[in-house]
Amino acid sequence: MTGFARSATSYAMPLAALALAVAVRVSGLSVDEGSPSVRILVGALSSAIMFITIFVVLDHAEAVAHRVGEPYGTLVLTFAVTAIEVSIIVSMMLHGENNPTLARESVFSTVMIASTGVVGMCLTFGGWRHRKQAIVRQGTSAYLAVLAALTVMTLILPTYTRTTDPGTFSAAQLGLVSVLSVLLYASFVFAQTVRHRDDFIEGLAHDLSARTAPHKSISSSALLLVIGLIGIVMLAEQVAASVENALVAYQVTQADSIVGAMIAGLVLMPEAISAVRASLNNELQRGLNVAMGSACATIGLTIPAVAAASLLTGRGLTLGLPEADAVLLVLALFICSVSFSNERTTFLTGIVHAVVFFTYVFLVFIP
């Protein structure tokens, strides 16, 4: 793609997403109503534009991230991804029949993809090119501690509570865990950006702001980022309905786990590319910041948002993982703790993460 075409796309797609979302809303068209041809057209067009806009929006988020520098840049990317994920999950939760496990599957998939898939690619490709790469152990240990606490509280603990059915929280428990998750994540962000900022930026090989495209102003990127996010949020309902209708038509039995993995993979794909590029440029710490930051934000922000939607609408929410998924999650946290215990990593460390990732992917389709 030429520079002009890329620039035109970066400006056009956020506006197109917002325009299509408004047009669909005003006209009353929907994937649930009208003739089959109209439903297919609305669903296909909404899905295609939202898919492309996600990449464009995250490209603008990365441009803003480069201008503001680390660790604030990582937070911009993280919040953009989290906003997209929350909008899709909530839209699918509120559309059609109640699917109480969708949020759990999406959050679990995000954690597994980030901590084993993205981290595995960063360590493998970066280690293969540079033999050994340095990380800041204090920063990665902080990520891991927050991630372990959040995952156990939200995805494992519900299986063992006694007030309600296994896998669920009562309203009081759900409210408490949501508040604690937000407080823990907010404390982590404060440590990352203010109190212990150096723990997350040492070892960067290059000045990120120096690589920002000179023609992209931070104001235009920020504006298009917001416009694109609004368009994605508004289109998410149509896309959610299209996915659900397709799964029903093909009689897919593992619908929530597959959809959850699809949502996580879709929103994490641009971040995964950014993280792998960083590791190939010998900026492994930045790559790990992106990967682990996404996992922490997904639980620290997505679970409270989904919990609020559940409490307000009265729709059930099942968070407790099945035994096999819980074992995989604990294994992922364990290998992360081993990988981040040293200040240098090799490609073999990444292979270990990749093996767990492929096991997870296999079990999504053949549990």
C-alpha cells in the first residue's frame, strides 16, 4: 500500500465506520429484520468496516503512543483495545438470548493469547534474532503479580464460592470483586506511570517518539482514534448479531468459547504485531509491556464493565472457568513466572509459551 493510500485509509475508515453506524441506526436496518439479502448486506458491510477500522484505530493509538512516550504510550494502546473489547462483549451479551459465559471466554482467551501467544512470539522471534534479550525484572514481575491476583479472583474463585451456583458470584460478591479489580488496576497504573516509572521503561533500545511519522499530528490521531472507537462501538451490535446468527445456522456447539477466542484474537492482533515488531527491534520490554498490559487491563477493566452491564440488565454472568481451562490458566501464569525470573531470555523460553498457546487453541475447538 502506497503512502497516500495508507494515509487516505487512516482518515477515511474511522469516518466511514461512524457514518455507517449512524445510517444503520437512523434507517432502522438490522441483521435481524428485513429480507435475507438486506440482512446479509448489513452484516457483511458492518463486519468488514469494523474489522478494518479496528486496525486503523489501533494504528492511530500507536501514533499517539509514540508521541507521548513510554509508559504512557502502552496505556493508550491498552485502553483502546479494552474499549473495543468491552463494546463487542457487551453488545453480544445484550443481543438475543442470554449467554452468561461469553465474557468469561473472551477474557480467558485474551489472557491466554497475550501471556502465551504474544509473549511466546516476542520471546521466540526476538531471541532467535538477538540470541539473548534483556528485560526489566521489576516491571515484568509487577505485571505478573497483578495478573495473577486478578485472574484468580475473577476466573477461578467463582467456582468455589458457596452463596450461589458454582461459577457465579452473588450481586454483592460481583460488586466487591469489580471494585477491587478497578482499584488494583488503578494502583498498578499509578505505579507504572508515576511512582515506579523506571521499572517499565529501562532497556528500551530506541526513543519511541523519534520513530513517529512526522506527518501525523497527535491531535488528528487522537481525534480519529475517538471517532473510530465510537463507530466500532455502534457497529458492534450488528456484528454481534451476525456472528450469533451464523453460529446458530451452522449449529456450533462450542459457540461462546469460539466467539470469545475470535473477539480476543481480533482486538489483540494489531497489538500482537506491535509487540513482535518491538522484540525484533530489540525492545523486548516494550513488547512485554504491550502484551501483559493488555491481559491486565482486560481483567481489571473489562470484568467490571461487564459486571455493571450484568447487574443493570439482570442478565446472568458466569465467570468461573471449567477445570481444564483453569489448569491451562495456572500453567500459563507459572511459565510466565519462570520466564520473567531472569533478566535475560532466549528463544527457548518463547517456545515453552508457544507450546501452551497451541494447546489452548486446540482445546478451544476440541475440548
